[in-house]
Amino acid sequence: MLDPDQLLNGLNDAQRQAVATVEGPVLVLAGPGSGKTRVLTHRVAYLIGVVGVPAWHLMSVTFTNKAAKEMKERLGGLIGPAALDQLTIGTFHAICARLLRRETQALPFDDRFVIFDTDDQLRAVKQAMVDLNLDEKTYRPQSVLGAISSAKNELIRAEDFVAPSYWHEVAGRIYKRYQTVLRANNALDFDDLLLETALLLRDDESVARRYRERYGFLMVDEFQDTNTAQYAMLRSLSAAEDKDAPHNLCAVGDEDQSIYRWRGADYRNITRLRKDFPGIKVILLEQNYRSSQTILDAARAVIDVNAHRTKKALWSELGDGDKLTLFEAYDEQEEAAYIVREIQRRTAGGGRYGDCAIMYRTNAQSRVLEDAFVRAHIPYQLVGGTRFYERREVRDMLAYLRFVHNPRDEMALGRIINVPPRAIGPKALTTLAARAQAAGQSLWEALCSLAADEIPDELLPPAAHLDARGRGALVRFQQLMAEAIANRDLLPADQLLDQLLDLSGYARWLKDGTEEGQDRWENVQELRGLALDYHHLSPQEGLGAMLESVALASDTDAMGQGEGDRVTLLTLHSAKGLEYPVVFMPGLEERILPHSRSIDDPESLAEERRLFYVGLTRAMRKLYLMHVFRRTLYGSSEMAEPSRFLRDLPAGSLEQRSKSGVVTPNNRSATARSSATTWAPSRPPQTQAGASAAAAPAAASNKAQLKAGDRVRHSHFGAGVVVSSAVKDGDEEVTVAFVGGAGVKKLMQRFAKLEKV
């Protein structure tokens, strides 16, 4: 048993209350940086080590593998490895996958089911559309898949899909066929893991009761990110319908950090929880251990504008700290250059690149930043770039392993049957599919039948006849895969991978003597290293566990594993749960943040504000906020308006910086907050007053003062040649090709003050 005083020592009063409230439903509303992971781990330790709850009686659900791993590491030092092994800790998807494998006797798939990733899902949708003779140009597969995912998140099966429009009626037909494709492959997609589990627990009371008895204490992290299916699953496990049963559910979340509405998350589940459990105890975690008070005050001022939330008075003992720096650049090039200069200044003073993160709303914003970092020789890591598991050679070998594990996985079969090339072209594949259809077999069964020469060609339709070359190639492939399948329950995953690399010829094909081939081979070897992690399991369990782990991996799980000291570039959605001493937030403009798609939707606009709040609260010591006067994005250059969210920042929390230095007090920002719609730009890139006065003659004239071929000079971009010039809205818009790396830019002469040379 553990000493309760020692376990609770170091926790603040609200944290102690959350840890030691054992019985009944508990809702912990945890502000950013308030130590919620510590609360969850100490609560588990308290239940096991102080109250005496058996470890196998607890389930702790997280949203990422990274969070689950961190929780296990912390708990290992508190309760010991024996109790840790008995705990059920994992993501929703991982826990659902384990539960479904145990309950497949009541389900339309067996326990060897595979989990289709996004690429597999798209291929399955496209196959369904081919089967239904539908055009991809008319019905975009990604959009159809999104509609299917949304339906599953709302617990709507294909047969219950309601179509509000003709497009949705067609999507409903594709949904039905898509599910048929999944079942034929003995496969589930990510949404199926939640859907099948939630409906099983809802509709089969005996199964639900068995798991309620097993898991008397249920803890859920990031509760604001649950969707309808996840909430239904939790209600069933916590016996919400049974007033006489114990409701030992502890939900930890924060409405203010709900930023995944686009994938089904609904922060209103917190309100539903309070309604379904009327006696629930609500505990607020308001002390922040991450950020300075100035950052917290700014974040609070922004988020307090949102309705339908529980207000939290975030506070910190870390002191006021630095003011937030607000920088207006002329364009995205100057914005990136400013970030580079600030990072260089900080590292020159002894700071680390790894202390800095650049957080932006859209992936498209990273290009200019990456270019600037490459030119300045600043090392960086891009979160959301090409992930390890998405590299071609890694996907190829995973497909081999998936097919060996589950020969009904025809998506994997389609990927590997001619990789490396083995003379099995589209015609041979089409003929094989015709043989399978004529015989009522799966593709693998048809291959086995072909190898055994069980069905003469004369008994099959002409479309199913193979020539000698195609037959030979298919038989050789069947033989090599049959040998691997025969060893799947005998060899551990790493040795099975070695055998596949040899039998398939993939190793010889990959190691072609080129530098690219060597890089790709090293990636395959890294995959083999992953397989070694499952050596402690039996071969039958190890391969399945490895494939499941890979399928459930996410972008942020790999963070922190890169070598060296480097700046992190990531989207605001990827930044959730992370923290950095120094944070830069570029692109704070209308139509970027808030995004153009959210402007006319109050719910979406509120989520954009939460996204900004999440970005603000990632910063520990220093926060830079940036917007531009003119931005080129998606190939179009337009004047930009500062984000409306900037107007909600307290005047006393900001300093405004330009190339000429820091401007304080922040009078212009104070004036901007008095206006509901406008915020006049500062000088881009000179002082506004000087630029306007100098450009007055051009503004008053209806005739362009510059023409194509004129040589000009800009105070920031240097020398250039005019490409074109025209008067627009009383000003002269000039397109200039600058030398020295600045490129081609469109400028307004009133602000640019181009000097003819």
C-alpha cells in the first residue's frame, strides 16, 4: 500500500480533490498546463495503492498513443510493473480493437481483422464506386469517405443512412458497397472500431454488463474531444442508464480546447455528461504550471468571448514575464525573415533551436517558412510531413505483413502482387478477379485454386482465361506467399519480415546501389527494428500487435524522436498537448485565422477562437504574434486584414515591433480595438506616415507613374525591374521582379514607395 500523504504531496488543493474523490462521477475541467496528466496518474495510483482497487478493475482512456505511453511511464514508478501490467490503458481505438477481437463471435468479422488506414479506405471507396459504375469526378472519393466517417461517428450504419439530398443518396449507396468491400477483406476502418464497439455495448446487455463488472473505475482524458460514438461507449461502460449502479467515471477535459469538430468531436458532450449524471462533482484546475501570467491573461481575454463554456480564472506563480510581441510584416517573406532573425538572435544569446516552435493555421503556410529556414541554415522538423509509415517502401512491407496475417486483405494484395515487378500486369489482375468472381472465391482462394489447377479453363468464362505467362507469374507469387503464410504462426515478426524480403526479391530490388536505394533500405531496417519490439510475444500475437500499433500511430506520436537541436514547424491542430518556451504564430489574419470557411458559421468561428487560444497557451515564456499587410497564398496575392481575435488582446499585454524597434505604448492597437472592422496597417515596410505622404502624388493621379522595364529600388527588397503597372482604386499596383532572392512581388506604390533608378 502507498502512503496517501506522500502520494498527494506536491499537488495543489484542486488536484488533491480530483485525485482523492473516489466514488461517484467526477468531471475535472482542466485548464491548459494545469497538470491534468499528473492528476490522472496519481488518481490511478491512489485507487490502487491507497483505496485497494485491483489494477485490472481500472480502465484509462487517452486520445493519443503518446499520452498513453507517458501515463504508463509515470505510473510505473508509482505502482510498480506488476500492477501496471494489469491496467487497461490506451487510446479509444486501441481499446476498442482489443475488445472487438475478444467478441468476434457475435460480429460479422473474425479476430484476424485488419485495420484499414486512410489510403486503404480511399481505395475501398474507389472500388465501391467502380462496382456501382459511378464517376470519381462527379462524386469525389475523399468527400464520400468524409460523409461515411461522419455517419459512423453518429452511430449510423449504412442501412440506416438518411439522404437529405441526391448527392447523399448516392453516398449512401457507396457506403453500403464500401462496407461490403470491408467485410470481404475482413477489415475495419478507424470509425468502425468505435461504431462496432459502441453498438455492441448498447445492444448486447450481457456484453455491456460483463465489461461494467470488469471495469468498475473508468477514467477518460481529453473528454471534450469525444464524438457521439465514443460518448455512447462511455455511457454504456459507466452504467448511465442504471440509477442503482455505481457511476465511477472520471472525465477530464476542457471545453476551451475542443478543436477537432471537423472530425466529429463535440465539446457539448461535457454538457451531456452533466445532464446524464445529475450528481456529478465538478472540479476546476485553474493553476497553470506552464506559462507566464501575461500569456494567460491574454489567452483568457480571447477565450472569454466564447459562450457555452465554464469560465476558468487561470493563474500562475511564474510571474508576469515578457509582453507578447505583435509584429506586422509587409508580406509573408518579411514575416518569415523576421522569425529567422528572432531565432538567430535568441540562439546567439545562448538559446536552443529546440525551444522554438512555429504554429500556423494551414499547412500551405509552411512553404515560405521552410524556404527561409533552409536559406538561413536553421535546422527544423516539420510535423505533418511525410511520416515514416507513409514512405513507399515501408508501406510495401507492411502490406506484405498484413496479407500474410490476413489473406483476405485484398487491398494489401493489390499493392504487393507486382511489387517488385514480376510480370503481373493489369490484364492478369483483371483475369484473376474474373476467375474469383466466376468461382465465388476471394482473390487468394482463386490464386490457390490456380496453383493447384483445380478448375480447368473450359469451365470458366473466356474473360477468366489466362495465358501461360500470366498463369506462371501468378502461380509463382502464390507459392512464395503460401510459404510465408505457413510460417506466420512459427516465426516472430522480424524473422517473418526477413523471409518476405528474401522470398519476394524486395531486398534485392531495393538495394540497387544508389543512394536513394540505400536510404529506402534503411527505412525497411527501421521497420525491422520495430518488429523486434514484439519479440516477447508469441509469433501469432506479435504480428497482429505490431500491425495494430502501426495502424493506430499518429503524427504527434513521433515527435521528440528526431535527433539534434531543431525548430519545430507544425499546425495549430497538431500543437494540442505540446509546449515550447518560445512560440511564433504567423498568419493571424482574417480568412486564415479565423479560416475563410468559418466566417459565416458561429459554431465554426467559436472553434477558430479556441484554436487561437490553444496556440497562445502552448507558449511558456515568450509569444510572437504576426500578421502581414499583403499575403500570397494558393497562388493569389491579396491585401490582408488582421485577425479579429487580435482585437480582444489586453492592451497592456502587447508590445509592437517593427524593423525600427519596439513601439510602446501600443496606441495603434488600442485604437484598433475601438473599431469593429478595421485595423490600419503599420508601415509596410517604412513608417506609415512617411510612406503615405511620399506616395500622395501617385495616389492622386489616374496615370501610372512606372512602366514595364523601369528599374526601381525598394527599401527592403532592394533592386528590381518593373514587370507591369496599373492604377487600381486610386493607387498604383506595381509588379516587380527583384534580384537577390526576393522574387516577383505585387506592391501598392502608396506603401512601397518604389524609387526609380
